[in-house]
Amino acid sequence: MSLGDEGQTRTRLPDAGGDVYGGARRGGRSSSRGLVTVVGVVVLLIAAIAFANRGGGDSSSSNDSNAKKPNTSSTTATGTKPVRSQAGGIPTGYAHDEQGAQSAAANYSVALGSADMFNISRRHEIVNTVYARDVASTRQAALDSAYSSKSFLTNIGLDKDGRAPAGETFISRVIPVGTKSTAVSASTATVEVWYTSLFGLSGETSTNPVSESWYTTTYQLKWVDNDWKVTDFQQKDGPVPVGRDQKASTADDMTKAVEEYGGFTYAR
């Protein structure tokens, strides 16, 4: 286990055509110039392959083998699978290291911030999966009290069973932006998850439309039963980015997006 390394998570987006800042796409080039470009790319590829396959038999290669190699960037892929199993649709079975702790915190934040938490049977399943056994029952009682509060449910537009009014869709989704471990040992870990949250009712008559918020939650994790489990957490606002001047989508578009776009299994 590598201790004390503060990892970060980065989401790579597909390359977009044209200027990423909204500029017009460049026009097509002449066929002769395009041919020169293609030939140049092929030559570079051949040179790169030859270099990669070159043997290291000379003395300078052996002498340089003991030189200090640069550290791998904290944002590059590690190649380690994030999880080995699932329990009730929640990823479980994390690696017993810093990467595993960060992956657990990210995925657990998604489960704990989902609309399923407003359904009592699913809430109990989530709590029993995410929390360590010695704190799950206590946490479950506290969450049941909070999520069954009539005033709370009324304020967000749900009935006593956590259901949305007819014709409306309740949306509660957490999207992690990054994770950072601040302390890791063989048995415990402290991991911060920075995320954005979508919350509200999508519908033509909704008085509580879906809005976006930003939070950072610090999770206390413990290695128990061969997995990372939550023992406690603290939440704070932000960091909050400056909002773009974008037109809000219609209720129908928002409902379709949430129904058609599934979530991810997050990994460090």
C-alpha cells in the first residue's frame, strides 16, 4: 500500500470537432496537403515503433537503468479494476489500498445521494451495504427518522412514502468530480469526494424544479470484512464553479435525460 499519496480523479471527455470554445470549424484543406500530412503521420508511427522495439544492449542503457525514474502522474489510469462484485446494485469488493478507498468513497456517495434513499426498503439495503456493521443500525435509525419527516418530504414535494406526484419525476443524483485521500493506513482511510448534485422534481407543474448544487463530503472508512466501509462522514458546501449562461432544459428533456443516461462505477 502506498500511503500518504494524495490521489485525484480526472474524467476525460471525448475530443470535439472544431473549436472547443464555440468557434466555427475550420474548412477542408487541399488534397495534396492532406496527403503530405498522412505520409508524415505514417513516418512518425514507423519511427515510434522502431524506437519502442530497439534493444537495450549498449552500455549507456545499462548505466542509465539505475537512474531515478519519473513518478507516474496521479491522474493516469492504474489498470486496477475498481471493484470485484456488487451488492444490491452497489459496487463492492474494493482493493485494499488507497485507490480502493477512493473508489469506495466515490461509489458510496452515489448510492447515498440517490433517489433510492427515499424508499425505505432500498434505503435499508444501501445502508447495510455501505456502512460498517457496527454503525449500520445506528445510522439506519437516524436516516429513517430524517427521510420519513413529513415536513421534509412536503418541502421537496414528495408524499409520506417518498413518491413524486402523478406526472412528475423525482430526481436525486450525485456525480463525483474528484476524490482525495488525506489519510490512509492498513485499517482506516479518510477520503474527500467533491461532487455536483442534481435534485428536484421534473414535471410541467413542478414547483421544485431540478437544480444543481456542489458539495465536498469527507468519508471515514474502515477496512472490515475484506472491504472498505463507511463509519462516518462530514459534508460542506463547494467548491462551486461560476455558472454558465445556459438556457435551462424543459422538464420533459430533464426527465428523459435522467431515465436514459445511466450512472457509472467510479474508480480512482
